[in-house]
Amino acid sequence: MVAPLKVGIAGLGTVGAEVVRLIEEQSRMLSARSGRGVRVVAVTARSKAKKRGVDLRGIEWAKNPLQLANDPGIDCFVELMGGSGDPAFAAIEAALNGPEDCIREMRDTYR
């Protein structure tokens, strides 16, 4: 059996929370299509206490995006933070230089 793809998501606003929800809701279909499971295993956001309408129990919280991007326990870093420059730029740069894949929302992130 192939190990599941372990995803880390930076940014839990409208888009990030929905991505977490969809991965959970459509896990069987994603597994059937990809040949392996897909699990969100870690997240980071500005506020851990904010209500997001998605169950985050059992998902690890990283202190910041850079820590998440450097987490050896994830296979894919997904950047969905608002704004430009740091901390998004530094986290994307770290993820691109690391062993995991990196997916980012298309915005003006670069300096």
C-alpha cells in the first residue's frame, strides 16, 4: 500500500479552509484518482482561535509558515496566505529549496 500524500497548508482564510474541507470530503475520490490517499497533516494561520467552519482536530499546527515549509513530515506545501512579500515569500522559497513539492496561489508574492 502506498503511503498517503501528506499536505501542509499555510493560510486558513476562505480559500485555505475550503481546501482543507474539500480534501477531507473528497478523500475517497482523490485516492481513487491518484492511487494514494491525500491527508492534510499540518496547517498554519495567523490565529489558531478563529472559527473557520472546518474541523481541524488531529491536524498539527505549525508556529509559522516558514516552520511549516521546512517540516520534514509533509510531502507538499500549499501556500494560500494573503499579502505579498514575507512571510509568504520566505516560506515559498524554503519549500522550493526543500524536498517537498510546493503549490502556491497566484498572486504578487515575489519581491
